[in-house]
Amino acid sequence: MALPQALENYRKQYRKIKLFQDVASVLHWDSEVMMPEEGREYRSAQIAAVAELTHDWMTDKSFLNHIQTAKQSISELPESVRSLWNRELEVLMEEKEKADKLPSEFVSEFAKVTNLAHAEWAEAKKVKDFQSFSKRLEELVQLSKKQADYFGYTTEPYDALLDSYEKGAKANQIQILFSDLKESLVPIVATAPKFKNPFPRSISVEKQKKFCNRLPALLGLTTKESRLDTSNHPFSTSLGKGDKRITTRYSETDPLSSIFGVLHETGHSLYESGLSSMPDWPTPITEFLSLGIHESQSRLWENQVGRSLPFWEFVYPILLSDFGLIEKDLPFKELYQFINSTEKTKVRVEADQVTYNLHIILRFEIERDLINGNIQVKDLPEIWNTKMKESFGLKIENDAEGVLQDIHWSMGAFGYFPTYTLGNIFSSQLFKKFSEEFPNSHNKFSANGDFSDLLNWLRKNIHSKGKIYDVDTLMQQATGESPNAKHLISYLNGKIKEITT
Amino acid sequence: MALPQALENYRKQYRKIKLFQDVASVLHWDSEVMMPEEGREYRSAQIAAVAELTHDWMTDKSFLNHIQTAKQSISELPESVRSLWNRELEVLMEEKEKADKLPSEFVSEFAKVTNLAHAEWAEAKKVKDFQSFSKRLEELVQLSKKQADYFGYTTEPYDALLDSYEKGAKANQIQILFSDLKESLVPIVATAPKFKNPFPRSISVEKQKKFCNRLPALLGLTTKESRLDTSNHPFSTSLGKGDKRITTRYSETDPLSSIFGVLHETGHSLYESGLSSMPDWPTPITEFLSLGIHESQSRLWENQVGRSLPFWEFVYPILLSDFGLIEKDLPFKELYQFINSTEKTKVRVEADQVTYNLHIILRFEIERDLINGNIQVKDLPEIWNTKMKESFGLKIENDAEGVLQDIHWSMGAFGYFPTYTLGNIFSSQLFKKFSEEFPNSHNKFSANGDFSDLLNWLRKNIHSKGKIYDVDTLMQQATGESPNAKHLISYLNGKIKEITT
């Protein structure tokens, strides 16, 4: 059946906005991965101009008219599809109302400042000097507070920012969840064993690339629709249908770092690839549901799969061959134990799956205080270092391994960090359910490197659902339970048991 | 002195258009060099949408109002700068009037079809089958004829297209110039010697890359403002201030091909880099003057420099080292003669500097007939092959080495080819004059690899002039003569003499 004209009209306008949002993603990917350094200023202006344009279109009265007319014409549709259309317009209006609250100049300013800040953060990190970045960070904090004011909030400014990444989440609820989690984690961290790096020598970037380049396709993301590159900080982005980009970084002395970067980012891109395959893509429904759900997909492939015995049983001989090693150089058991080793580290992205959540909790507490005005930018290094001492017992030697280590604040992404731990919680819950439904699938992982059961299960239960349901309903439908941390705790406990016996 | 507000207003609108035209260049570069294949359809839609947007802005009434108000306010400026402002608005209006003549839907359609055609051309070339591309090419010819009709012409449709690449050029004048040139070339081709490939073995892509990556910086284009990549067909593009991209392609059995690709594209990018350094960039004046002038810059570095004795005296030891060869493997004299060898070949981009222009003349004749409706797309392979037999005495075995070899028609770029030979003519004339003014500079080339005299001379005489003058005036001012082919003929004659003694 042909759609009523009003629905076509509204979708046409929506697709145009989406098309240009994806143009901005191309500009951004290129600036991180390819662009020569002197191109930055002009590129910042381009990214800001595209952001301003899409914001103008999103907040344009004609678009609201299209949406309202579309809403009315839903009654002409068969009853069976009406609720889906109502949901589509509802999630769009949620996004649009946020956009409506931000003046166009603010959006442009924010895009421009974050693009400049990124280069300055990278430079400050390189020279290990927080002071050279603190003025720009102060500007970003002020802009973010202003943004929170524009959005509005009932309890605290931080909630307004958090909501952009995890719809409906509230800081005080997260605080409770995180406190409980921390309490369960403490005894696990205390008993979790540390194993030493079993690599007999450093591994060249070239050899690592050979192995890493196999991984996306192994999990189900082919080079026909994706590519893998190198950047300072691993990331993934969807540039449109049939075009997912992932990056990692290489350390010759820590060759697992690049591998887990690829597994993580592939997980993100598999989700985006599934979303792009939804009917009528792109619509407001075919967007990712929340960052917590997005992160659950990356964590699932990185941890539940990527640190599992079946996965390593399959890839171990390939890794040996690509790395030019023999079994004696790198015994399987030592490698597998090291992959699941627990150690308090200073740097979040090097953290193991047990201590990782403690890093997140630390960041959540700091950024919440920062946005709510309880602490000052200038005091950040001291606050950071003190908390690291308290939570990890570690002494931070310089800002590069301390407060400057993460890219997020330089992007103005305050409220983003908690979604990582939400992702860990969701991923454990999802993988548990999958394993119950497909108890024999792990044999296919180890024997054939065949992960299709898992990918198909995620496609069916998560990727193809887009924004049709809220997070709670989605998790309920997929697993029969509301989101809860018990599966994460039980997964981590099981893992410790597995590698110590 | 601050500019009158009307001039600021008009320039602001201009810069916005330019900013988005450069966004389209990013999208295009990425699609040629980086994009996974399944991204093509969506990317085509993006490129078309940006083209439509900038076309809308260019043809918008408000822009015309800005220009007209700006024109009036020029009288408020000091007399000394008035003529430059008048010229700026004049060249803009020339461009704008062309844009005004094309309906927005046509521009979008043209961009979309050419983007699709590119992939189909590449595939057809790969499988050596013209028929699989002929329907799309027919569509492009029809669109181009329609474009010629929109632009308007007095003598023949082809002139309307030619004018887009070489302002004011006329096919019948080019026909006369090319006939004369052909006449002079015939005896040169007859006496020019062919030398055999002196490489003792194939050279890996990796080794070639090592050498090629040195070349842009050697000529004056640093990695701070540029990057070199690989694509099917070498090209260069400016993505904005401080961001020039060049590509080449690698053949293990023909290691000079990648080198001359890089030299050629570096020449283009040096011109663009100089234009970006003009005061107040970007304005309509800071654009390249014509494709003939653009090509003169690439040809000059590729041929006058890149096939010269001083250049090779400097790079020879570096090449040996990078390629893992010793002098005995690749004697200097044999290499240098081969670089300047003349041989009738089937493929334009593999042609030497003597026969190259015969390839252009052939294409000019065919595309002129095609656009003027004297020949049909379906007959192209036969026409092509017959002409190759006549002009070169060569038998074309398949379409990949015949009518499908060039990218241009798949881009809808009819009228582009003649600018290559115009570029050869201009480059010889410019280099002759430079050599007269800096007779000792060639020693700096060979002793130190120092090409700064030449780059500075080109910056001063060509790059910093943008569109201030027309081609004839620019060449007059730089060389004291109107453009003429006698320096090209004399250069080629001198070269033959040099390598045969």
C-alpha cells in the first residue's frame, strides 16, 4: 500500500536531515583518520556549518507542519501499523523538542569549539599538561551547563545532559545502581588474579594489522560494507547504509590492545549495520535506541565473546601464524589467563572487565559534580589524582595518564560515561539469555569460528528493533527481565573461577 | 580599512557556498579512495544533495541582491582597489550566470548519474566490455547535450561545454591549433627514439611508496597540508585551506608510472596551495583560472622538471636506495633515456610527452562529434579503434585499452580533454621563461634537490594571480608572449636531441 502523501512528505524532510547528519559524520571521520593537520580550522568550520544547517531544518516550522499533518493522516492507515507510526513520530518529536530548545548559533558554536578542543586536548595529552587545555575545557563546561539550562531539568543540570545519551536516565538512580555495583565489585577485585604478559617479544604493527583485519569479517562485518583504520583513540561511526568505519590503535608491546579495540568497535558497527537493514531505513525508528544499548553490543563482542574460551580456541592458531610465533613462545593457557587478568590500572581503556566499571564510577562522580557546579575545572587534576589513590591505590604521575586520558570531555560529551557501565550490565544479561537459547552455539564458535547464531540472535532481538521500544521493554522482550546487574556480577564471578582452576 | 557592509554580506554568502562545495570534494575524495563499495548508492545521494544545495544558494535571489548591492558599494572604496573588486564580481557573475541557466533538478540529476556512472565505468573497464556501459554513457551524452542547450552557444553545442573548463575557448580555434601542432609533431615522433625498460626486476608497491612519499615534500608540498593515497586513476583535489589530497597508482612492473602520477598531481596541488594563500581566501578571485592553466602546473612538474637531467641527478641515488637496487642494476643513462623514451602506446596515461598530444587530439575529435550529434555512442568502439589505427598504427584488442580507458566521460566531463594539451603548451612557455630568469637554478635542482626558485616563481607569476587576469593576459605578464605552441615544439625537439647524443 502506498503511504499517504503527508507521511511521504514528512519522511522526505527527515531523510534530508539524516543525509546531512551523515555528511557531518564523513567530515568528522576524515578529520580523525585522514586529514592533514593544517586542514583542521577549515574543517571545523565545515562541520559547524553542516550542524547548523541540519539544526535549522530540524527546528524549521515547515518540518513541524509536516509532522503534524503526518500525525493526522495516521488515522487513514490500517490499525495494525498505526502504533508503529505513532511511535515513529513520538521518538522524532522527543529529538526535535531537544533541538528546538537549542538556538542555532549555540549549536554551531558548540560544534566549532568541540572540534577545536579535540586538537588541543590531543596536544595537551601529548605534552602531559592539563593547564594548556584547562581554559578550553572551562569553555566546554560552561557551554554544557548552558546546554543543560536550554534543555531544562527538575533535579540537577547533569540529568539534562545524561538524558541525551540515555533517554530518561537520572543521576540519582544511577548513583544507587553504581553504589550497589561497586559494593559487589570490591570483593571480586580483591580475589581476581593478575597474570603476567606472556608475549615473548614485541609484535610489529604490520603483523597486528594482518590479524586485526580478519576480525570484523569473522564476526560478520565484511569489507564490502566497512573498513578498519588507525586513529589516536579507537572509535566507530556509521557513514550511511553500507558504510561503517572502525578504527583501532596499535602498541607493539601490548598487541592485545589493538585486537580488543577492533572487537569492541566491530560490535558497535554490527549494531549500526543491523539498524541500516531495517525496513524503510532511514526513519526515526531505525536509529540506535540509547548509548547504553549501543555499548552493550560493543561490550558483548569484546568481553562475552572476545574474552571467551571458544573464541580463543578458534583464533589462537591464526594469531600465532600472523604474529610469527609458535605455541612454545606463547602457550595457550598463559595467553588466555592474561586476556582475563585483573589489575588495577591508571588508564580506563587499558582496564580489564572487572575494574573497568570502577573507572566509570569515578568519572561519573567527577563530571556530575563539574556540571552541577560543585567543583572547578582548575581543581580537576587534584580531584582526579585523589580519587585514583582512594579507589585504586594508584599514584598518577602526569595528566596524560590522569585527567587528560579520555577524549570525551574534549567533545563536550558530559553524561556519556555512565552508558559504558550500563552497556556492561546489558551485555551480560543479553549473552546469558542467548547462551540459554543456543547452548551448543559455543561449539560452533570454537570449531568453525562461526558466530552467526549470536549475530542472528542480536539482529532479531536488538538490531531490528531500533527505537520501537524503550530500553526496559526491549530488555524485557529479549531476556524476560528488566535490566539488572546480577548477570554482570555472576559473569565476572564465573570468569574468575574459570581462570583460577 | 573595514570593508563596506554590503561587501562583507556578499562575501559571507560566497564563503558559505564555497564551504559546501568543498564538503562535496571531501565526499568525493572519500568515495574514490576510502569508501567500502556498498556505500556508493547513499554517497551518491549525499553528493547530489550537496550539489543541489550549493546550486540553490548560488542561484538564490538573495545572493543576486547581495551581489548587486555589493557592486554599488564599490564606489565607496579607494580607487586603487576598485578594479580588483569589479573583477571579483565579474568572474563571480560569469560563474553564477552559468549556474542560473541550470535547473536545480538537472544539477542534482547530473551529479547522481555521474556518481553511479563512475562505478559502472570502472566495472565495465575491468571486464573489458563497452556494451555494459554504453547505456549509461548514452544517458551522460544526452544530459551533456541538454547542459549545452541550457548554457547556450553560437556555433556548436560542444563550445558550451568547453567553456566550462577553458573560459572563452572555441572548438574551431582549438581545431586549428591542434592541426598545426599535429603537423609539427609528426616529424618529431618519426625521429624520436624508443628505449627499452631498464629495470632489472619488478619493484614492490611498498618500495615504490617509500620513494613516492618523498616527492611532494621535495617539490614543496608538505604532509602538514597534504596526503598521498592510492586510487584507480591518479587525481588531486583541494579539500580546503591546508588540505590538498593527491593519489597515484602502483604497477610493480612499471615503477615509473606511480612516480610521474605523483609529480603530476603534486603540481596541481601546489597551484591549489598557492591559491589558498591568496589574501582574503576564499573569494571568486582565489579560484583557479582555467583547467589549461591548472594542467600547465601539473605538466611543468611532471615533464619540464620530472623528466629533466637535474631532477634525476638528484633523485637517482635515493631511488636506487629505496628500490633496493645498485647502479649496475639500473645504470643512470639507461634510466634517463627510458624516462624520455618515445613510443606509440594505446593508453593515454602511459604515453610519453611527445605522443601524448596525439591522444588528446583523437579524444577532442571524437567527443566534439559526439556532443555535436555527428556520431553515436554505440559506434564509439569502432570509431576509436579506427582512429588509433590511423594515428598510431596500433590495433586495439579490447575496450579496456581502447574507448573505456579514460575516466572523463564517465564523469560527464566532455570538453575537458583539450585542456591537457593547452596545459602542455603553457607549461613549456612558462618553464622557458623561468629558465631564462633563473639560469643557475638548475644547479640547485641537481645539487640540493632545491626547487624553491621555481616554486617561488610560479607562486609569484601564476598561483598568486588566481582569476585576476584572463589566460592571455596572465601568460603575457608571466612570459611576455601570448600563449603559443612554439616553446612546446622547441622543448620536444631539444629533448630528442639531448637523449640521442
